Amino acid sequence: MPTIALVDDDRNILASVSIALESEGYRVQTYTDGASAFDGLQNSVPDLAILDIKMPR
């Protein structure tokens, strides 16, 4: 199953996009800031990453 990483500081967006992608059969990794995404993606590389480019960290 393909994995998609979502990075956004808005938890509502993460939740709604995650639900939509999971309902289509994707595995979803979510991160609320760039630092946690950087750390998490070192251990588990997704097939695709969707990023919010305007985040505080």
C-alpha cells in the first residue's frame, strides 16, 4: 500500500485530508511541523509527501 506523508500545522486540514486519503486505500503519516517531519521521514520514507510551505517551524 502506498504511503503519503502530510505536513501541515493546521490539525483540521491534516485530519480531513488523512480521512480522504485513507478511504482511498493510502497509508498516511502526519506531521504538524517541519522539524517533526524531518525526524519522522528519516526513519520511514513515504512514496509521496504533501507539504504546507508556510509553517512556523
